[in-house]
Amino acid sequence: MATCLVGLSSCQLDFNPTDSGSADDLLKSASSAISIIDGVYSTMWTAGWSTSGNSHQCFGISAYNIALEAMGDDFIMQSMGNGWFWYDHCYNIKDYYTSSAFRSYDVWNANYSWIANANYVLGAEQTMDGTEEDKAYVAGSAYAIRGLCYLNLCNWYARPPYSALQDKSRWSDPAVPIYTKPTYKDFTGAPRSDLKTVFEQINADLDKAIELLEAGANSKLAGNKSHINLYVALGFKVRAALAAGDWNTALECSERIIGSELYEIGGETELMNGMNSLSLKNVMWGAGIATTEQAGSYASFFSHMDNTDGAYAQAAPKLISSALYKMMAPDDIRRGWWNPDNTESPYLSGKFRFSNVAAWLGDYIYMRVEEFYFDAAEAALRLGKTDKAVKYMNEVMAKRSESYDASDYSGTLLGALTNSWTGSLLENILIQKRVELWGEFGRVSDVRRLGQGIERRVSDGFSDDCLTTMSRNGVNLTDPETYDWVMTIPQDEINNNPNINEEDQNP
């Protein structure tokens, strides 16, 4: 496991604490410990530290969201281009686990480095000085980061704990090692815990984060939308609950977010101007990219996603599946995100644009409030609360399509494949979420938990080259039991952790 000692030169995280003292000095007070939290946030959008190479596709949360989108059914790379994300897209990445330059190492190293830093802060939770609000805010942030990271790791390195279509649980499946104490150079790596144990840790961390972030909401250390707040932590809780099939918790936490009235459903102004600003009233969390030095130039979200001005996007255009595009109503304003008539790249995306091309600027959006209207609707419907599901869908869709009425749909029937349309209300909720969060969320995360398979087709826009590569490697996404969605553990972990060996490797 990669670890980082805060304040030491061996630290893999690249941040500049406001206090130049030692690690112990940083942890003496909440006002200095917050610099460790800020350092974690900065590396969540910074390229070049989590791997020994391929840094232009390894820039934290937004990069992982692109990769998880590229592994799905709606997000299409027209060609290989410069190669970035192509290996994710074509499921040609798992064999590179022996390298420290590819996705297996990248995701593992990044999340465990963030966990390590959260653990240093939490190790001083009872001893650091400061006001009660400041201490609550700092500790709450650390718990939220740790809970998010373990959820990320389970999403990449294990099958989902619950498969909804099959009503099947996998709680005994191996997941990832758990660390809740500060880890120094001489620590011994832990064995893989099962999904039940890791999700217990995730939920304990997120519950504590929610409690403390609420208590510390008025702390003078509280940051802007680049920082996790109470409602973002509730959003993590919703995602964890959906993965576990815990519809009650998903609905309860989604409704707390919606009921806060801190955020508003976006309309044309928020949706159609490039998705590049944290100041938008529908944005809950992201990364504020304020200077060219922060932007990462080519190693950045918009370089890959702005099909007009992004150099990498121009080399490998990003398209929406024509099958999903055609599921939108003719008056849906979100149709404006894509151009089905582009002669060279049909269904080309224009959803994401630099805010300042010359300076490479554009904020990264990690979480929007609309996500939780769709999640509230799904959870309510699964609980038999159809009226509530219809209400949430009509609220969010009112700013997208005047003709839309969720009461036109009924039932919870889903097809075995994500493009085996049934016409049910549950399917429509999921379709609208797929359209809404295209390119943002990491679609394959939902596919896994839903228990559906994916059928990629040339007729929908998928590349022959990509489909040939998948076929050659024996990839079968139509099977919801597949391990194709499960990343291999990096060889570096197997070599250095005496409690994980070759027999523990994922298939």
C-alpha cells in the first residue's frame, strides 16, 4: 500500500501546507491540520503524482469518472487518438497491473494516499487544539474523505455488494484492506476485508462525517464548493446505499439534500454553458481551477472532454450512444449537448467547454443536486412510493422537457441489458439520469449495481477497433457477474504486503 507521511519529503502527495513545521506541528491544532485536508483536495485534481507515467489520464476524481464513463454503454470514444482512456474504454487495462504507470496502480495509490492523510488527521482528533466547531469541521472532512475513498476502492476492486435485478448480495466477496490508524514506514499491510466489513467502515465513516460536518458547519475553516460539506457527505451516503440496495437510506439522504434548499435544479443557463463553473446553483462539489498553473494543461478534464478546443478530445472525439440520444423527447433541451448531424463524428458532444481556452481554465464538477432527484425517485419507486417518485422526476424534468410527465410511465421492469427497453418508470428514471450525468458520474458504477449487462453495438456508434479488442480479450459485458468491471490489484501491493499474495488477485 502506498502511504504518505505528512510534511516529510517522502510524501507522495504534492501540497504546500500553510504551516511549514513538522507533521506533529501541523496536527497540534485544527487551524493547521486543515492544510492537510486542503492538500488532499488539491491532489484530487492534480496530475503527475499518483503514477510513474501516463499522467495525462491520471488527474484524480475527474479522470476516474471519465474512465468509468468510458467503460459503460453511453459514452463512446470514436477513436484511440493519443491513447488516453482508450485502454479503459476497450477493457484492455487489467493486464497492466505489474506497472506503476497504469490504472490499477493509479486508483489504488491515489485512494490509499488520501486515506493515509485522513488517518493522520483523525489520529489527532482528540488532541488537536481549536474551537469545537473547527475541530468538528476538520475531523468531519477527514471522515468523509476516508469513507469516499473506501467506496471508490470497492467500486474498482470488487464486484458490487448487491445486484438489484437478480436480488443478489455478495457481501462475502473480497474487497480491499482497511486502515483506520496512521501508517508509517514500518507498518505491515493488512489482508483484504470482505465487502460487508468494508461497507460497515464506509457507513461508519460517513455517519461520523455527517454528524461532525453538521456540527462544524459554521467553522471559520469551512471552505467553498471545492470542499466537502454536510450535503456532499450525504451524497456519498446515497451512493453507498444504492450500491448496497439500501433504498430507505438512499431516499432519506437524498431528501435531506433536496430539502436543504441550498441548491436548485439547473435550467438552460446552468446546463448549456459548458459545465465549467462551481458558482452554478446546482453544483454541490467540485474543483475550482482558478489559475493556469492549476489547470494541468493537457492533463486536464477539458482537454479530454471539450471536443472543440480540447486537444485530446479533437484526437479522440467523445460521442453519446445514438440509442440513448434517441430516448430523449424532441423538446428536451439536453439534446443541445450533442450534434447528431456532425458529418465526421455523429452525436458529437458539446456538453463540456473550457471557460477560458487560452488559460486552460474550467472548474471540475464532481457532484450536482440533480443526481439526487433521480436517486430519490429510484429509491422511492423501489419502496413502492410511486407518487413520490413521480413528484421528484417531474420536478427535475420540468426544466428539461415541457412534454415530460413521469405519470405516463409505471412499473419497475428492467431488461437484462441496458438497451433492452421495457418502457417502465424505473427504466425511465435511469434513462434520464444517464442523459443528465453523461460524462460526469461514472456510468458503469450504476450498471454494476443494477445487475444489467451491456451490449455495445457498432450501430450505436462504438468503434470496430474497440469491439474487436474486447472480443479478442474475451470481454463479455452482457454478463452482470463479469469480473471485467473489477480492476486487478497492483503488483506493487502484492510484492510489499505480506498479507496479500498472488492467490488474492482478482480474476
